[in-house]
Amino acid sequence: MNLHLLLFSTFLAWAAALPAEQTTASQNFTGYLPIVLGFHGGPAFYFLSFPADGNTYYTNSDMSVNLVDGNGVDALRYCNFQTTGAKALTGMQAGVNSTTFAVGPPQPIISVNCRPTAFPGTCLPLYGLCEWCGGSTGGCFTSSCCNGYCAATRCRPF
């Protein structure tokens, strides 16, 4: 009987010494919000699709753009647009929550990056970009990290 008790207590001690199962960011992170922007220049247009992960995406187009359609995303507020010259980005109607805005004067958009945004109800992965600055409102935004905290612009483990 004592041998069984000794083996059982040894098993319990061994099991307690094992590291507890940890939830990793990849188990909670379901992906970045997809962005599809429409760039319009008169009758011509093109689309650019990319994840809202804070990285810069190049348009690879020299078309002069006068309208940008966020397709449901408030790109004017949550994205930065690099152009070939000085620009004014303005919403289509004051006080109306539209995702289309004007570029003045019309000019090529070189690149765009948008605030890191995970799918609704989720969080950002470890080492993902969690601090982003820009957009029409200016200032910096901090997003939620899955299993860690935001430090030096990245999600860091606890």
C-alpha cells in the first residue's frame, strides 16, 4: 500500500512540475481586418487589397487619384496616404459618416498603411504592431495584444 502511495505522490509531483498549458497568440489571433481601397481618377480606377497590419503597401500606380473609397472602412481616419506632393484629404460631406474622400489636388498615391486592426472581438498577435500614429485625427493609437502588453510599438509577452 505504501508503494502505491509513493508512486501516486511521485506522479502528482511530476505532473505539478510540468509547465501549465499556455494559450499562445496564434490561438486567439484570427487575422487582421482586410482592407480594400478603391482609387478613382476620373473614369479610371483600381483597387488595392491588404491586411490592416500597420505595414506600408505600395500602389504601384502613377494614376492621378481624386477620390478614395474605403469600402466600409474609415480610411481617412485610420490610414496614412503617401503622395507625390502636398495633399489635402477631405471627407465628401461634413457630418456624414462616409468612407469616400477626396484627394486634392489629384495626384498619384504612392503607398498606404492602416492602423493595425484585428477582426472584431479579437486581439493582436505577439510581436505584432500595436501602436500606430496618423490618420486624419492625428495622434497615436494603442491596440489590444492577445497574450502580452504593448511596448515599443509591438505586442510583447508577459
